[in-house]
Amino acid sequence: MPRLLLVFFALALYISGFVHCSMTSKELMPSRLPKWVWLALTICVPLIGSALWFFVVYNHSRRQPKKESKDIAPDDDPDFLAKLDNYQQFYEWERSRKEEQDKDDKDDDKQEDSRGEK
């Protein structure tokens, strides 16, 4: 049983190393080696190549400086503030238009009432 688990572990390491290496873009290849070299290592030297691949990729990703986040708070984002101002202006315009329409409707009702009384 332990041998079987060891075989499954080795097979999983081999397959996952090859798939991970083949899915990585050429620009992100670690150690300045071309992609075909890494693929050849993972295929020709299955366990050592895959283990080396994961070790180098892990260390390569840890050494790269973290990119500064471009996310900014909404109150600091000029596009968001402009959009918010446009919504507010539209809301005010819509409200004033509705008030004028209600006022006109009331005036029309008063004129109809005054005509009906005569």
C-alpha cells in the first residue's frame, strides 16, 4: 500500500509539473531558460525535473517585487466622482422637472375647476 501511494504521488508530481510548465507563458519562465528546456527536463527526468520546476517557480515568484495595486478608493477616483456628480445633477434635474409637471397639473386642475363653477 505505501508503495502504491508513492507511485501515485510520483505520477501526480510528474503530470502536474508538466502541465504547469506547459501552461506557463514564455514571458514568465524562470531562470532564463526557454520553455522547451523546462518541458524537456520535466519529460526526460520526470521526478527531478518536475520537483526542480516547482522549486524554481516558487522561488522565482517570491523574489519578484509585489506590484503596486492600482485600486484606489472611490473618493480618490476622479472618474468615479465625475460619474457620481453626473448622477446627482441628473437626479436634481429629474426632480425639478417632476415638480414643474406637478405644478402645471395642479394649475390645470384649478383652471378646470374655475371654468366649471362659472
